[in-house]
Amino acid sequence: ILMTLQASMELHTISLRRAIKNLSAGGILQMSAISIETKEITNQKEIDEAVNLVTEVFMQYEAPDYSQEGVDNFFKTALYDADFMKSLTIYGAYEGQTLVGVVATRSEGRHIALFFVDGAHHRRGIGRMLFEEVKKNAPTKEITVNSSPFAKDFYHRLGFIDMSEEQTVTGIRFIPMQYIMA
């Protein structure tokens, strides 16, 4: 059991190194370690934290590219739709006790429905860690997503390919994408 727990912790906890420029010290590069843990979010308190994170990141990075209709429909058809939220499997990335990223899948893990990382934590590997959770739990080798214009390059870096041109439905802009596991 101990070996299983250790293996599980190794899968879920990854020490990341990030370089921080100390501009006041003439550009000396300093390294600091951060520890991120990913886990499934199941209790209501954690779900509420996830909804708050999604709301903050959406409003900062995606809402500016949407019409008011799109913003309203994102909340109405996703975060404020109880049936939709119940249909999701949600994973969170935690730095200590702080939730810094969320990915949620539907259709038994075949489709990414929500994927948001706090802006202060972008480009630190957290999104990739969350995507590894999705891949590990996906029942098939194909995963789909309707990417926002803002996240398009991120999904391309993960290996997703565009399935068609950008579309707008009820004000929500997206690019249908697909990932095929090797």
C-alpha cells in the first residue's frame, strides 16, 4: 500500500523549477521551487473555489474577446447550469492550499469543457499537468475541446489540431479541436 501511495503522490506532485529574474541585482537568475499537486475536485467547497477561479480567469482573459451575449451565455450555459456542473469531472491544481488551475471534462472524459489557470501561474507547466490528468483518465485516445481564441496556442502546444475554422454560437467564440493520443 505504501508503494502505491508513493507512486500516486509522484504522479500527482511535481516539483517545478521556475526562473525569476531579479532585475534589481543586475539580471541575476534565481531559482525557486514550487510544488503543485493535482487532484479530483469532489466536494462543494472545492467546486465553489473552482467556479470562482474560472470566473476570474474568464473575465480577465476571455470575456474581452466575447460579445456581452457570449459572456452572458458562458455563465448561463456553463457555470450557472446545475445539470451541466453535475455532469463534469473536475481536476484542480493546488500550490499548497491555493487552487491555481482547473480542468473539467464531460462525456466520460472525452471532451474538455472548462480549462483555466490563474494568470499569475501561466507558463509554469500547470496547464500541462492538468492535461496529463485528463489524458490519464480518458476512456479513449481522442479528446476534444472547443477552444477559445485566447487558448488556441496553448492547445496547439499540447498537440491539439483544429477541426474547423473559428465559430460563434450564441456569442461564444470557439475553435473545435481534437487531440489523438499516440
